Amino acid sequence: MCEIERGLKVFQVLAGGPWGGGGVVVLALTKHLLEAGFQVSVLCLSDEVSRRFANAGAEVVTFRHWRREIHPLRDPLAFNEIYHLIKGKQFDVVHTHTSKGGFLGRFAAKLAGIPVIIHTVHGFAFHEFTNPLAKFFYLQLEKLASHYCDMLISVNNEDRIGAIEAGIVVPNKIVTIINGIDLSQFSPNQDVTALRKKLGFPENCSIVGTVGRLVSQKGYEYLLHAIPEVLRFHPDTFFVFTGDGPLKAEFQAFVDNAGIADRCRFLGFRQDIPQLLNCFDIFVLPSLWEGLSITLLEAMAAGRAIIATNIKGNREVVTHGTNGYLCRPMSSGSIADGIKELMANPELAQQLGRQAFCDANQRFDERLMLKQTMELYLRLLGKISQ
């Protein structure tokens, strides 16, 4: 590593709430920076996130007034907290994540005179389903915030192009660095007989599964409404929802009222995702918007047959009919049709899974993501050291 790196201080403004895909990316980067000799501090908003970063050797930062959601009364106090921390620590790099963390963090870092400020766009706060007024509001905030940083990283190419076309940022201040995962954790050949039995699944049943927070963004209501149609043709199918979230009680009530509770499992937060994915015959990601889904990459690395919505991020990963299926967003019928077709054609499902595994290994190795991010850090640090 270059001399420029040793002992430099980096602040990762994660601020993303519960553990999720953004945390996976930032944790991998944090470990890489620590190994390279950086000192790394991370703003964390939950116990699970704090635990993982503390175990990695980072300094965990929490703020009394910071909340994930916009809060008119607390946000000025949260800004005061982050500004005084950044000013006092005099970080060499402040790297922000999430929309709120990106806005407050970039402004605070600029005001504090930090030499290198980077923001990663894990998907913008506005998307194709955002109402026009809200989209205009968020667009103006992003345009303003772009003046407070040296570089934006987009995790998918569509968002990079869209940001330039919308006037959020000039072309030479945004790059695409595709998300990556630790491929060594995943394999399509794991024996999960014991795990399936432990979870209470019959030996020869089919399992359709998904992984993610139970929130409206993930579009799980459309998967839930597709279940009765799938069960008409494939009654021995089980549906697995892995993850916690505010909509869990609502989803449980739906399956109870629809008479499909005996075919649905809500497993909550799990630590054994690589093994659990291998229990699934089909992985479904019905999201309404994404940056670039980590769980989608993980399902590919596990060699699963995939059905994902045709949205930004997903369609840069899934090529319809080649390594998975793309379905219409907000369409239970489209999801049900995809599941039924793959269940009726198990050889096709296996072929798609094999290609997904190959693509994951060729395109989504986290080592490439880390290499590109480190090169960006060094390039920007090199400018200020000259």
C-alpha cells in the first residue's frame, strides 16, 4: 500500500438503521481499510450494526439525537452532533451513505473543512413510484448536497446516468462501483437436508423464499397476494420470508385471513443466510426500488433460480431468461406467472441458477468493489497531498 494511506482517519456515516445490504458493503470496506492501516470510525444506529463493526475493529459512533427518518426537531441537533464530532476528530475522509446521512454528513464535513468527502448512492430517495412533488424536493436536496463533496459513487449505472441527466452532479464527479459480496460464503452445492428438516419442511416440498426487511420498499405484499394462485397449481409449495420489520404483523394477519398460514414461514432475522438460501428452490425479490440488492447477489452466488422485479439495479444484474426472470413491479400476477413457469420447468430453473452462479463469480466479487473504492480513495487523497 502507498505511504499516503498509513494512519489516515476515515469516518463512515452509515446511519442506515437495522442491518441490511448497505451495512454489508460498508463493513467489507471498513475491514479493508483497517487492514490497509486506516483508522475507521462508523456511525451506527442499531445494536446489531454496532456489534458487527466493533467486532471488525472499528470505532463505533452513536448520536443521541440521530434518527433514521426525517425529524424537524431532532435533525438540527443531530447535525450539531455530527459537525462537532467531525470537526473535533479532523478526519481525512468522510464517506457518507443513505440520503439523510449523505445530506447532513456532507454538509457537516464541508463546514468542518474535511479534505476528502465521498457519498455513496445506494439508490436515491426518489424513484419511479415517488410522487412528483416529493421527487422534486429530494432532487433539489441532492443537487445541493452534491456541492459539498468531491465524488459520488453509484452502485448501479442507471443511477449514475440519471444523476447526470437530472443535473444532480457533473459527469466527472460521479463513478459507478458495483456492489460485491464475499463469494467464499456461498455455494450451490451445500447439503441442507438437516436444515430443511429442522425448519419443519416436508422432504419433497418446493420452497419459494426471499430475504430482506419487511418494509413497503421490498414489495412483499405482491408476493403474498401471488401465493394463492401458485398454490392452486403447486399445493406442496412453502413460502419463506426471512427478515424482520414493521410490516411483519400485517403480513401474518394477511396469511391467516387468506387461509395460507400453513404454507408460509416468517423466520425473522437470521445469521445463516448462505445456508438458508440453499433451502430455496426459487428466490423472489419483488422490490419496488433498489440500489443494487445484496441479497440478490447472494441468491445468485448460491445458484438459485431467481425472479426479480424489472427495476433499476435488478435489471443490471438479472438478464431475463438467461440468469433469472424479470417480472413487472407491483404485479402479483406477474410474480405468480414466473413462479409457476419455473416450477413447471425444473430443468430451466436449474439452468438459470447455474448461469446466475457463474455471473456472480465473474461480476460481483467484493474484491473488485474494494479495489475500485480504494483506488478512488487514493486518487482523491493524492490530490490533497500534492
